[in-house]
Amino acid sequence: MKNIIMAALALSLFACGPAKVGSNPSPIQNEQHLLLLDRAYKPYLKVVSEKTRRLESGQLEVIMEIQNKRNKDLWADIQVVFKDSDGVEVDKTNWEPKMFHRREVTTFKKISLPVTAADYRVVIRKAKSES
């Protein structure tokens, strides 16, 4: 009995070690273009469509349609982080308030300043209260 307990304890200690570097080559943060910082919004805000296009000036334009599935309007703050081809941040917009009307699809559009932008992430958080 004592050996079983010791074996279980040893197994649990060795099984819970840190992850090896490079063990998750494509984490979810690199795959998703929408990051919801407030868990309360996750069941309600869904991406309907997303498009990117390169403008004649070389800038990257992001167009994302987001649906509010809730039967109530949602105020949120929204920001876009633009990254280069290596995943390094090259531009970030200011937080701006955005209303997602109940049961409607809202189109959000932003253009990068640098022409080196190759990818993006739209970040949404619960709106900061005005005081």
C-alpha cells in the first residue's frame, strides 16, 4: 500500500512539470484574430466574417464583421494590433468605444499605418465606465 502511494505521488510530481520550449508550436493566440478579454462576452460576440486587403499605399486594411448574439446592446472597447510577417507588433490603435447592437452584425474596419503590417489581432474588452 505504501509503495502504491509513493508511486502515485512520484508520478504526479513528474507529470506536472513545466512544458518544454517549443512544445506548442502554434498556440491559439497566434491563430485567432479576435481576442475577447472579458469572459462574459465570449458567448455573445462571434466573428461572422473577416477580410484583409492590401491598399495601393501598401497599408493593410482589416474588415471584421462581429455579431452580438445577446438580446441586449453591448458596449465594448476595441483595439487592433498589427504585426509584421515575423509576428512582431508594428502598430497598435488606441482603445475606442464600440456599440454592438442586440442581435445585429457590426462591421469594424481599420487600416495599419506602417506598410510592414502583415497580420493583425482585434482585441475587445468590457467598456470602461465613464466617470
